[in-house]
Amino acid sequence: MLKSNRIAFILALIMAISLWAYVLGEVDPVRTVTLRDIPIRLMDQTALTENGLVITDMDHEEISVTFSAKRSLVNKIDADDFHATADMRDVKLGNNVVMITLTKPSNITLESVSSEYLNITTEQFVTETKPIEVMIINPTEEETEPTIINISEDKVDVSGASTAVNKVKTVVAELDASRMDTEPKSISATLKAVDENGDPVEGVSLEFSNVTITAVMQNTRTLPLNVPIIGLDSGSISRTISYPETITIKGDDEAINSVESISCESLDLSDCYESGDYPLIPVLPEGAELSSDSENLSAQVTVYNAGTATITFDETDINVTGIGKDRSANISDAEIKVTVKGISTVISALTKDNFVLTADVTDLEDGTNYVKLAVTCNMEGVDKISASPESVEIELETI
């Protein structure tokens, strides 16, 4: 019977061990899981600042890890138990590959990491001063417009990566016209860095974010515009011109109602040999200024069959007159560029043989003299001739 009890004990122990192994292996099995969105922390970023650098691009900001552990343990582990870091101390200007250091719980088996390296691009950190321009938003009824009396700052420092700062053409302060009144009023306006197209520039910071604009709502008036033209038909070529027929001004009622038209300063086209826009300068009554609709007025000039050319001469091409029989003249080395304007077909055919360069030394004393050149051309259709330099150095000596 004792032997029978011993056998029963051994069988029971074997069954207990088997049951324990079953519980360990089946009830609390090993599982493999993946955790995503583990952030990468950048360490020692002060090194970037000390080196005048700023990060402009990172190929990723998070990693994923795959690990194995008992199911009972897996359920207690989340992304906060993993710490991914990248050291910025050795980052240089341009493209960098930085190792990612991962700290994990000690009681798991790490299977894989989505990335062991971080690609970082840096640029030079710069600061530039940019102008502040007021932009009027929410315009009110016709024939009124805000007039800026004062702005607390007219420029601001813009900082960031060099490519981003270089995109900033101006910093805009938006003035809400719907908040203005006929009495001066001060309003805080938020600043926004914009490019040449008026689109916001990302990745830059401003020295300050707001300015105070003092403005008043004033009446506007649209009047006929007179543009005196000089030299429209000068020379051998023809020109046409177009410009706005009206101009809009604003100001106090007495000022804008004191005139029935506005004239510009005379526009001289005598030396105009290229088509283009030419600025108009209105003469305004005291107490009036241009409305935003009439800022930067210009005339559009079209020039027909005009040409310009530059021909190079040297001192050997200059005729010296007025020397006399008992003196000598020595011209210092010179490069003279003669620019001519006129009818394009004539200008394009000109050569050095069509010009005479003369330096008259009559009545000049011996020694070094700077003599102005006279340049003539034997072709019709040449309207303007200029020489650079205008004078040459001539040494006169009595023989």
C-alpha cells in the first residue's frame, strides 16, 4: 500500500508540473507587439544655437518598436516606457545623419526598430530687418478710406533659416477699416511676414507680433488727371503714351473739395528711347493725399523703331585741335564708350568710321589738362550721343 501511495504521489506531481507548464505557456503566453508614434527627443539643442544653425527638415519625428514579452507584461507597457533621443552636439551645416538612442524596459525582448538613424538638414540662422506695411482689410463704403496717422514701428527683425528669411519681402500689419471712425483711433494690428506674392512665409519668427496703428476714416474724391507731356515727338522716332484719366485723393473735406482737377509734374520724354512705365508725380492740394487706388501712378510709353548702341574708342581715335605749331599734345591711355540713340536701322549699321571725336586745346596752358570730348556722327537718324568718360587727359608741351 505504501508503494501504491508513492506511485500516486509521483503521478500527482507530474500532473501538477504539467498543469503549471500549461498555465505558463498557454494562459500567459509570450506575445510580439508593435508600438508606434514614439517621439524622438532632440538633445543638446543649445549646440545648434551656439553654432548659428536651425533645423529646417527632419525625415521623421517618431519611430515604431516591435518587442516580445509575456502577455501579462505586454498589457502594462505603452509608448511612454520607451525613450528615443538624438544628440545635436555634432550636427553641422547642411545634411546630417544622427544615431537614435533608444531606452526600453528591461524585461522585454526588443525585436526591431523602424529607424536607427535620423536625417536632419540645417541652415544658417539669420536675422534681417524688414519694413512694415499697413494693409487695409474689410474696406468700408465707397468714397471713404482710412488714413494712417502713425504706426508705432515701421520695421521689425525677422529671424529664421536663411532661405525662409530671404523669402520675406515685407511684414504686413492688417488694419481693419470697419473698426475706424471719423476721429483718430488707435488699433492693435497683428504682423504677418509675406513674400513677393503676398503669401505668408512659414518658419520665421518676428521680433514682436503686434504694432499700434493710429488712423482716421476720411472721405475720398475722384477727379480728372492732367499730365503735361514734353518731348513726345522729339528726335527721329515716334512715341505714344497712355495714362489714367482720373485720380482719387483723400483728406479733409475742405482740401479735397478745393480743386476740380489734379495735375502732375511735367513728364519729359525727350530722352525716352525705350518702351515702359514712367512714374507720374501728382501735385496735390495741402491737406490731401493719394487714395490707395491711385498710389504709384504711371504712364505707359510705347517707343517705335528706336535703337541704342555703344561703340568703344581709344586715345588713338581722338583728333586734337588748337595745338599750334610750336606745341605737342600727348593723350593718356583711355577707353571711351560712345552711346548713341535713334532710329534702330540706322543705329545697328553704325561703325567707328561714322564718328569723329575731337578734343580742342585752344587757349590751354602747358601741362596736364582734362579736355572735354566733342563727338559727332555723319549719319542722319542719330538723335542722342554721349561719351563716357566725357573728358580725357592731355599733356601739352611747348617745343
